[in-house]
Amino acid sequence: MLVSGHCNKSSALPYILKDREKLQAKGGHILKTFIQKDKRPRKNIPNKDYYRSLLDVKHEAAILLDFDGDILLLNSGFEDLSGHAEQDIAEVPARHLFLRQENDDNPLMNSNLKEFDTSFFLLTAQPSLLPVQFKCQEIEGQKYLGIITRQKPASQKQEAQKQVIAESPVARSLPEKEVLKQKIPVQNDIRTALNGIIGYGALLLQEDSVTKDQRALDFAQGIMKNSKRIKLLLDKVNMEHDMGGGQKNVSSFSLEMLVKQVESTFSKQLRERRLSFNYRSSQTYMITSDEDCLQRVLHFLFEKAVLYSRSDQIEVHASHNAAQESFEIKIDNIGLDIPQSIVQHIQRENSKSHYQLAHPALNGHDKIKGMLMDLNLLEARLFFDTASGLSQVARLVFPDSVLESAEEIEKRYAVELRKKQLKVLVVEDDEVSAHILNLFLKDIADVEMAFSGNEALNIVEHFYGQGMLFDMFLLDINLPAPWDGFMLKQEIISKWPDYSDVPFIAQTANTAVECISQVNTEKFSACLYKPVIKAELLRLMNKYGKK
């Protein structure tokens, strides 16, 4: 029997149904009736925009609850999962949507909400019952953040896997890990199609006819916003399944808001240890970089500060040093938990363009290695200063270009590339992707296009015969047989050794870990993962172009 949790009979949703079919049949009517009958005064939400931002950065379905267990806000992920719109269920008690078996404890039945991590059945708008995992964590101001993820009982997962193997002749002959890989080509197709949408969307935003028409501009911006959201979801799937990495997703965001979001995840520990964060800056800083990467780095350092700080206050200070063309975030202090061998390795590597991740000092320290990977993407450096009282101060140092807007950064890269006057060969078999790259680089570089490996070799030979060398190659990895990007790079260097020191940038929709590993093994200068973002393309070309 499934029941709705309740605190008292007067406010409870009046149903206890014995089977799922009845609940699914009646659930929508019951919920609608409850909302119509709920005459309580509406609740005011102080700092609503701040709490909204906490939900919006979550890739998972997320809701904000108050001390009474009422739903206050929800993000688009929860709307997609449940089918409920915020205006329909705001201030509805969460216990009326999240159900448990009759004899199971329901943490939502408590008169005052507490933290929990429990499985439920979510009553969706269809209506239907969806098995979910609900993790509820107190953040601040007697508010609770709920993260909801779709869940299948273990037995159902096993049956589903057996069914796949039973129905697929290919799957029957493959181990489970190989079965998962069969999904990769589907993601490749999605990324290639998305490449066209984002590419043409970016070009639309540069058209005067669009920028001068507010309605058309809103449409174009909406296309870009939702397309980038799909891209982030794909990248997140890759990260969770270890099928991708090295992709930078640039956006502009408030540093102060990001610091508060990370700080809120430690609210319980801060209360228990009677600690507080104090963020200081001389002005409001908008940062243009990869927000998710920076959030992970700050979370790692803030966690060290919360656990090992010897002060009752953790100082976070942001400042711009115009003379040194740098921007700095200082965390005072983080204790002494990071091994000295790792601190020394990081200090030595700070003079190089990238942190070396294969150093023996990092063995067994996956979190620190992950942080250094993020710092490489952020093009940031981490310094440690000794403070009084056996503690360390961590300083994150960025080039001050992170203070520019995305548009300013893109324009600056374009200006610098024009000065280099690069001659570039783009090898891309997908016509839409090739057209977008050509438009991106119009008036920025001298571009030749090839649509197959054979065509690329003929073009290289033609210009070589005229005494002309390309300054850079953009190679798609998945080319028509008999070539792929790896073989083509080897063939070009083998036939024309003058290209040994010329940068090759890979581009691919294949984010399988094997492909990424081979990109590194074959010593490509960098890799662009589709959908290609113009600013990232120009950044890498500017970084590796030698003229």
C-alpha cells in the first residue's frame, strides 16, 4: 500500500490507496483538488533570486523546501521529470507528491523537516508513479535543497539488462561494458546535429536583421540557451560514465553568487564547527570561464577550509591586479591536509602551461588530480602561501581576461588571429559542420576545406608543390574510409616531414574514453568536441597558432 505522508489530519491529502493503478488513475484529480482547497496565506521567500540560482545550476531535478516541508521553488529539471509546473505545486507539501509504502518510514511525515536520503515514488502530472531517490540537505535560512534522481529497483535494472541481451544478437556476444558502448554512435549523431544548431544560432546572433529585431533576437537567444543546455547534459553524461573530458563550457557568471552557492553546500558543517565564510571584493566581478570547473575547484578548497581551518572565520578575497594582468581568488585558510609532496609538485608545475597529471605524487589522490584537470581547463594556477598558526592560504590565479565578457573575448581572439594570418586546412566530411567552421573563420584565417582524407592529401600536395605550407590543421576524427583523423595526421607527417611541428587540432563528436585517449597518444595539440563553440575554437587556434 502506498501512502502520502502527513503531519496532521487537517492538512493531509485524504487518500490511502491499495494499488498503484488506482493511485495513478486518481492522483491527478486528488492533487488538483488539494491545490484548489489550500487557502493558507502565500509564503514570502526572502532572497528568492539567490535561491533560484542555487536550483538553476543543478543538472539534476531540484526543489527548494522550507522548514514545514512545503515546496517553494523548483528547477526546469524537476519540471521535466515530474511534468509539474512551478505555479501549480508551489507551497504544496512535498509529502503529497513523494510517497512511500505503508510500512516504510517517511521522513516527510515529521512536523519539522530534517536531512535525509531516501527512495520514494514521485506522483507525476501524467499521473503516474515514478521511482526516485530524494536527497534532502539543509542549506541556510531554514531552507532545504532537494535533489531528485530517477531510480529503478535493482531487480528491474537487471531484468532490463537481460532483456537487452536477449533481444539483441550483437549484445548477446558482447560483455556488459561493450553493450554500453553501442550507445556511443547515437550520441555522436546528437552532437553532430547539435553542432549545426549551435553553429547557425551563433551566426544568427551576429546578423543585424536579428540584433535589431527584439522578437527575432529573443528567439535566437532561446535557441542558443536551450541548445547549450543539451550540450551540458551530454557533457555531464560523459563525465559520469568516464567517457569524456577536456571540454570547456564557457559562460559569464557572478563570482559572488558562485561562492555563495558552494558555501551553502557546507551549511551543516559550518554550524557544527561554528565557522563562517566572509567573502570580500572591491567590486562585483562577472567571470567568463567554465562555471562548473570553477565550482568543483572551489568546493575542493572550501571543504579543506571547513575541515581543517584553525580560525573561526574563513576569508575569501577576490582582487584584480592590472599591473600583472591577473585575477586572484584567495582562501584563507585551508589547513595542512594536502600532502607536502603534492604541494611541492604543484608549486613546481606553476611555471608550465599545464599541470602534469601523471606524477607519482598524485597516485591515489583522485580528487586532487581531478582539481588539477579542472585548473588546466580554467588556465588557472594554484599557489600555497604559509600563514601563521600552522595553516596554508590557497590562491587561485587567472589571467585577467576572465573579467572580459564572452563577446569581448571572442573579438580579442579574432583580432589576434587576424594578425597571425594563419593558413588552415579544415578536414570535415559533414557538410553542415564544415560550412559552420568556414563561416566561423571567415575573415579571420585563410581556410581551405577538404571533405575526405584523399582530398586533404591532394590539397596538401598541391600547395606543397607551390612552396606553401599550412600553419594549422583542423581534422575531424571520423572521416570516410579508408581514412580517419589519426591515420591522416600520420600520413601527412610521413609524406611531408615539414609538418612535424605544425599544430593539429582534432575535432570529434566521439567522446568515448578510447577516442580521447588516442587523441592524446597521437599528440594532437588539442581536441574540440562537437558541438564546437566559436570562442573555444578561436582560443585554441590562437593558443597553438605559431605565426
